[in-house]
Amino acid sequence: PAEFVEFPFVVQYDSTLCARCYVRGNFRVGLSNADFRRVEITDEPKADWSEKETLLLLEAIMHYGDDWKKVAQHVGGRTDKDCVAHFVKLPFGEEFLGHPSSDEAESGFETNKRMRLTPLADASNPIMAQAAFLSALAGVESAEAAARAAVTTLSEMDDNTASKGGRGSFARNTRREADVSSNGDTNPNALERAYADVNALLEKEERDIERAITGVTEVQMKEIQDKILHFEELDLQMEKEFAQLEGIKNLLFVDQLNLLFRRSYALKTEERVVENVKPNVS
């Protein structure tokens, strides 16, 4: 049967049937008509992707990788084929290298720059891939230092291995880009300085995290100490109340004994009176 025609019926086992095969029952053994659901296919193109959907797509790709079904579920309202097609059409070139116009606000440009994909995300080059990974995890300053170090290293490698022909011109272009990205800094120690800057930023972030953890721990310890003091107060109060109850119990026991003694004394007195009255009557 045809795999895909005008009105397919899709089942949870990733099977796709045309309308004719569904009516004739041409599907695998163990399935029934109730297991399939109808999916209407129209030739009308869907609306263009909004900026929010694009951001959701990029976020899902960073989280789920090439699992396009989960990516489509995360985006919502789009199929896995739509997500793949839109991701292929995304501009990973000069658009991300361009500088903002003078009338753009500084804060707006910083926000948009953080949301865009980095131009260093080239999986064919391990150094650029590492720089892209650092730029996604670290802040703006750390990403800038990592990118500068990567470009500088590439330029040095090209200068050592390139010939006088086309590779030499590529090396010169790469070094020129490194000069532009580093604002004219052609010192051979630029890589070491960038590495030191990244280490300093990482150490600062570690200190901030340690201070935050220490603060949270102190707050939790103070709450625990307050609860312990509260429980100790309750324990003392319960001991006092228990002592009061024991005193009341002892008083009650003494009262019962006094009552028994008085009753026995009254009975004996009554018997004596009766004995004294009988001789007088006789």
C-alpha cells in the first residue's frame, strides 16, 4: 500500500496508512480500525514562524538534541518535519556577525544578542564547538574571551601549516579577523591573558556560589535552631503540666481515702448507737 496519500490514518506504532488501505484493512496483524486516528492533510501552508516559536525551537534543540518528536512537542503546534525545515532555514551566517545600528538601544541589543545563535557553533571545528558551548553556558565576558582565544589559536595554527598559496591567504584573513575581534591586540600572550580572564571569571562565580550556599545554609541552620528551642519550650511546658496532673491525682487519692475512713467511722458509730438502743427498748 501507499505510505502517504491524501487522508492518512496514523497509529501509535508509527504506521501510516492511506484511506484505501484503511478501508480494506491492509495493516499488520494485531491492529484494528479503532487503533488508528484520522489526520487531515491540507496543502495550505502554515503561518510563518513567530519569534517565540523560533526561541522554543532552539531551546528544545539544545535540550533534546536531534529527537525531533520531543522538539515538536516542546514547540507545540508544529510537526517534526516543520521543525527540521525551519531549523535548516535559520540564518547561521553574516546576519549573526553584523553590528547593530546606531539607533538601537544598548539594552535591547544585549538581549537580542544573547538570544541569537552563536556564529561559532560549527561542529566540524572542535575549537569553535568548544567556544560555542562556553558561550552558551558562561556570561558575555567569558564567551568573548573564549571566542578571542579560539580565533587566535586558529590563526596561529594556519600560519604554521598553511602554504604560500590559498592557505596562506586564508591564514592572513583569519589573522585579520582575529585582529578585528581582539581590537588590535596581536600580542602572542593574548591566549594566556584570555585564559587567565576566563579563570578569574570562573573563580569569581565559584566564590559567589559558595557565598550563596553559605547564606542558605546559615538560614536553614537558624530555622532548625529556632525549631529546637520551640520544641524544648514545649517539652518544659508539658513536664510542668504533667507534674500538675500528678499533684491533682495525689490529692484526689487522699480525698478518696478520707472519704472511706469517714464512711467506716460513721458505720461503726451507727452500730454502737443501735446496740445501745436495743437494751433500753427491751
